[in-house]
Amino acid sequence: MTHPAFYEFGSPVRVVSGLTALERIPGLLEDLGAARPLVITDKGVRAAGLVDVLTGALGNGLEPGGIADEVPPDSSVAAVREVAHRFREARCDGILALGGGSVLDTAKGVNILVSEGGDDLMAYSGAGALKRRLKPLIAIPTTAGTGSETTLVAVIKDAARQVKMTFVSHYLIPDAAVLDPRMTLTLPPHITAATAMDALTHAMEAYTCLAKNPQSDAAALAAVALIAEHLPRVMAAPGDAHARLALANAATLAGMAFSNSMCGMVHNLGHAVGAVCGVPHGTCMAIFLPYGLEYNLHKNGPLTAELLLPLAGPEVFARTPAYHRPFRVIEAVRQLNRHLRERTAGRHACSLQEVRDARGQAQIPRERLPEIVAAAMRDGTAIYNPEDLDREDVLMVLTQAWEGLPLDRTRVRQG
Ligand SMILES: [Fe+2]
């Protein structure tokens, strides 16, 4: 596979990364011309004490204009309006978005309303509706996974109309991403594992899908190497700040990669399982990643083989025969999943049938697979997947992933 003759790559986010990166925020706000930021977060992040860590790091010189912690787990139009109202009432002039994907998306939606005026978020949905810079927005991720701190997209649910609205604009990319391990140190092991596998999927899909380019490749390979080295360290020693910071860097790099080169069938299938059964995104990514690599193998063998170097290191790469490298990559991802399952006392699922909800009930009954197939067919993410996916293919992959069995090579579409 060659790179496209034409591509675009943009990643204007100022990344500030370090053990005391939070302390740089007052300076960043000053550079951006803001002095009274609204902190947008959720109740879980607040209960974990992270808002206090942030405000402590801001020091006496900078007082937030307010703390809006009412972001729901699934960002909503109503929440965006409510937080925008808070922003205006408190006469804020910038946003500190402290949280995971939902907080980030909500903050991007709020920024549209408070910058453009009015209450009609829908007027800005779709691509290209924004025509000018918004107010300063600094993203402070509290998981190392989604990469939302680098992306130009916000997905916000309109509960009244039962639809997810997508907003796409370069003006939605945060001005800065602040990566500080104090924000992820207390993340529970199963969430650490699932979010890191989301980042690994961003990197691997960016490297192997159709819109790859030299810039996204560099970011993707760096992310794979960081995750391979530091995820096992964090699972063994969750308080290792340096390893936590490495994972945060990896997630941001992987975000830069996939937001410029898009992703493929792993995200397609994951969105479908998420929509039908309410399973967390990272859990789906971990399960489907080896299947995505396996399904595309006959088109992507050499590219998949290249991932062995950052994933397993030079010694393993050198002693593995070239023809065997792609299979070794897939096996290494499965091994990593099994290791994560062991480290989380079974909470990290390696197959769809192992996924449990908060009460310990199986969350993906086998009889729902046809519904998931239908949802996958409605999701457009597979457009950049190297191999086509039809209903029959999706059902075959889902069935194997439900059982936790490798794909039957005789049934994989051969180009
Ligand atoms: Fe993802």
C-alpha cells in the first residue's frame, strides 16, 4: 500500500506535558488572552478530587469564573445550553475542559454557543458551519484514551429527537492539551486498560487504514511503542506517574494520528455494540482490535508486520520470520488483552460474551448480534477500512468475537 498522492494533516494543538503541567495553565490562558475561565467537568471527576488538584495548581493568581460539573455521561444539547448559560452569567472568557470524551464534547458545544451567541446549537451541526475562531479552550484529559483533546469533532446527543448530532470544524480543536499524570493516577485498573486499548486502536487503525499518510504514521508508531512499554507498567504499578504520563502522551499522539487518517472496522463494530448494548467504547475496542487486524490481513499483511517493531521491540521483530510478523502482531494484541484481564480480576473482557454490566450481568446476549449487525451497517466508519464489510462479514466477525475465537481464515473475504 502506498500513501495517498494528496492528503491533509493538521494538528494545531499546543501540547503541554509533564509532572507539573497543570501549573502552566495560567500562562497558557494569558497567552490566549483569557483570565476568567469556566471549568467544565462532571460529578465523577469532581468526586475524585481532580477539580481541587486543578484549582490548587492554578494558584492564587487565577480564580476560575465558575465550576460547571453537570455534564452527563452522554453529552446532551440540554447540558450544553445549561453550561453556556453559566458561562455567560459568570462573565467567563475561556474554558478549561477537565474530563473524558463527554466533557470535552460538551465543552466544544458550549464554546460554539458562547462564541457565536444564541441558544441554537443545531444551527452549527454538520461540517464547516463555523467560520471563525472560538473562545480559548484548554483540554485537560482525565483518561488516557479518547484523544478528544486533539480532534475537530464533537458528538452531542439531542435527547428530544433521539439523535446524536455531529459537529465538525477545525475551530473545534482545543487550543491546548494539558497532560498531567495527576489527572489519571487514580483511574481504576479496568478503565485504565480499556481506555489505553482505545488509544492503541486509534494508532493501529490510523497506521493500517486507507487514509494513512507519513505524518499520521509517525504519530501512530510512536503511540504504539509508548503503550506497549508503559501499559503493563501502569497495570503493575498504578501510581507510577512517569508511566501514566507516557500513556497520556500516547493517547494524544494516537488522537492526532486517527483524527487525520480516520479509523476503520474496529470503530465501526465498536460503535454498533455501544449503540445497541451500551458497552463502553474502550471495552469494544479491546475486543475488536485483533479481529480488525485479522480481517484485513490479506490486504494489509506488510503494514501489520511493521507494527511488530514498536509493539514487541527489536529483538522479537528480528527473530520473527517476515511472513510470520503480522500473525505475531495479532497474537501480541490478544496476549495483551489476556494480561489485562488477569490484572483486572476478569473485568477486562477479551470476548463479547465476557462483557458484564455494573451488576455483573452479561451485557451482550448472543441473540442481539443481528441488531448489532444492523447498527454496524448504519455506521459509516468502515469507509476507510482496507477491506469491504457486508452484513455476512460483520455477523461472522461478531460471532467469532462473541465466542472469543480467532477468525476462520477460510471464511474471510479474499479481496
Ligand atoms: Fe476510539
